[in-house]
Amino acid sequence: MTTVPMPTETTRWRCTLCGNLTRFDVTRSSKVVEYVHLDLAGEPKVEERDVVSETIESVRCRWCNAVDQIELVDRPGSGS
């Protein structure tokens, strides 16, 4: 399993098989610390969330179902 890099302000994902730029299913693993407040009825509400770490495990193209065939390409107008 290879991790897929996150897009940045100047890059975005692109499927290398079909060219899709807009629709992906992303599987992530996250480690978070949450401050949970329970009201008097016992209903929980997350009031603060701190992401300690996050890894993208796989990205699947919604158009052609290709798994982990994603590359980073420049965004239009990024000047890269």
C-alpha cells in the first residue's frame, strides 16, 4: 500500500487512466483528540477537534474505479 500525497494550493489530483479531476473516494486513517461535551440528557457534541495525524491510505477514481492511479498535477493558474 502506497500513500497518496494530499493536493496543495498549487496542485490537484488527476486519475492517470481516465483523466478525472473532480470525483474521488478517499480512504483516510486519522488520529484525533476531541473534546466531547455531553448535555444533561447524555447527547454528545464534539466542541473541539485536534487532528494529531492523518494519512491517506487510498484514492479511487469515481469515473473508472481505478485504485491508486492518482497523480498530482498543477492547478490552472498556479504558475508552476
